[in-house]
Amino acid sequence: MTRLILIAGLLAACAFPASADNWPQWRGPKNDGHSTEKGLPTEWSADKNVVWKLKMPGVGESTPCVWGDRMFFTSVDGDDVILMCVGTDGKEKWRDKMSTTGKDRSGPDKSSDAAPSSSTDGKHVWSFVGGKNAGRLTCHNFDGKLVWEKNLQDYAKFNIQFGCHWSPVLYKGKLYLQIMHRNAQILVALDAASGKEEWKVKRSGYDKGESPDVYSSVFIWEGEGGPLLVSHGNDYCTGHKLSNGEEVWRVQGLNPKTSGAWRFISNPMLSPDLIVVPSCKDGPTVGFNPVGAKGDITPENKAELWRLPSSTTFRTPDVVTPIRVGDIVYISNDGPFTALDAKTGTTHYRETLSKGIHRANLLAADGKIYVTAITGATDVIAAGKEFKKIATNTLPDKLYASPAVADGRIYIRGYEYLWAIGSK
């Protein structure tokens, strides 16, 4: 692959593009989990390579988005959910109450109402609180002034088991999101500057059991014939035109139809010539070439490159989004870590990393992959066909949020502290 390009822009509507030193959205500048920075720390602990740590007011799983000397994320604070602005010096600049119905659903397979990640363009920050009685989508300026707000429960009252955790995608002046729960299955495009609805379309599935409970977020695929909005949930992965939401392709066969407890959490891995689609539990993982793809993506469609059933040696990622480095796709579960050939799906290796629940997405930087468990452990793995663990680093915290990288530092948001990892 010649380059990894934007798979999900939470990029600016009205501002200059992000530099390599910023982390403007959930999974980085191109929303693919990659950082271009060199020389990031590979070893740290509670008293090693910690520039500063800031006590959190409560739990939260949202990843900080970073621009310049500021970062933004949501947090539970008592019975509230707040939006916080923290300086890269470790000092809080402001906070604004997002919801008065914040709920701590902390647990191995649950999350709080402070789970969706914010995004920024250097002038504004967009945030969402998806609790059962919340649903507030907001746009603030950098000084904390509310520009506009919208309640997504105006589309339909939320009805989902573990709360709505969708991170909206900001791309070329529009916000895209999926509102997918038992009372609604729709895709929506909004004007980022005003919050005005541009379009909405129904996006159905089997709608049985837990299938309508969707915890993944939409992404943007850019490649030949794109861009397309990619929606993952309710038994399918689908690609849609950005202009009107029209469906272009649909990945079939993800749900074996044998279980009512079937919900998607992990997001697809997107790159210009490959999309890797996970499912959940004991379902399959599918790799296909999205260039020119149309209609149903099945083994009979020439776009499909490989399809891996779950087995004793491979299991679809349930929560953590796969990541691609060169021609290798890395998949993380709760301990097992697998490297696959991007073109064929062949396994290069499967090794066990730090055991424990894994909820943070993978980070790739400078030929290394950072794999974080909620136990506080982060394994650093050398990218390549051969397995090589560089280090295991442990912080005394619970780590659900994905790491963020900016200006030579790794920001790790825990339940207890926000950690700035770097050289003093």
C-alpha cells in the first residue's frame, strides 16, 4: 500500500487541515490509529516518563482530541457528564455541563455516558453524550462558548442496552453519524457549522434480539471511487454516498442467525484498497477491496478477498478495531494478538499479550504498535511478520480510552488520571 489516507475525517469544516502534531479526533489525523511522529516513548510507569498527570473528576472512555496547546474530552462528574478542556501543561482551562443525567456504567463490558470522543478543527469542538436520557450533540468554540446543540432523541427515544456511544464523523463541513438502536435505524448528515440536517436515510438490518443495539461509529472511506460513508451494525457493514446516503454495497453473512445476543461494537478497518470487517463473538471477519465494489459483498463477489471463520486459532475482534501497517493487519482481542496478511488473510502469527479486557483501540507509530488493556498495561510490539514484544508498561489505572499522540507525547486517559507520557 502506497499510503494510508483518511478513513474517517473528523476534520474541519471551516479551518486549516490538521498538522502531524495534532490529534484532532478519536483515532488520529486520518482516523486510522496512526501517528507519523518518531521517537515516542516505548517504556513508562507511574514514576518513569510521566510528564504530568491530572486527576479526573470521574470515569470516562472518550479519547482526548488535541490541537495546539489544548485537548478536549468528556467525563462523568458526579451525576453529570461534562466537557473538559485541558491544556498540554496539565492544567484544566474550562468545563461545561453536557448532561445532568450522567451514569457510570463501568464494568468489563459496559461504559459510562462519557464514552463518545470529541473532535476539533482548531476553532471548534464537537461532542456527544449518549446516555439513555441524554442524547445531546454540541458544538463549542475553544473558549467553551456553546455555538449550537441538538438532541438526537428528537429522531427517536433511545432504546439500547448499554447506552449510545457513537462518535460523529466530521468531514468537509458535515457531521455524519448513525443513530441505531431499537427505536431507530438511520444515518444522518448535518451541517457542522449550524447543526442543520442535510439528509437522513433508513439503514435497516434483521432488527432481531440485540442486533439493533449498535455501539460502533460511522467512518469515511477515501479511495478510488470514494469517499463513502461506512456504517457498521445491525448485522451488516454498508457503504453510502455522502451526497444523499444512498447505499452502494453491503457486506453479507456476518450474522449466523443462531444467536439473539448479536451486537456490533468494533469498527471496520478502512484503507484505500482494503476494508476489514469484523463481526462479534463467533462470527466471521471479511476482507474486501472497496474500489469499484457494488451490491452484496459475498464470497461470490470478486471484491471479496478473504473471509475468516472463527476457530480455535482465530476469533473476530469483538471491540478493538483492527489496524493496518503496510501489508499486515493486526487484530487484538482480550490477550490474543494476531497478525494477518492483508491480501490473503493468512496468519503470520498469533501471540498472547497482557491478559485482561481490551477496550482501547490500537495505536501505530514509528514501526511500533501499542496495545492497551484496562488493567493499565500497554504492550509495545514491533510491526512486522515476526512477533517481537519491545516492552510492557503498566500504570496504576483503568484504561478504556484509546491513546492520543501529539507533539512527542502519548496522552492516556484513565479512570483516575489523564497521563501525559513523554520525556521530561
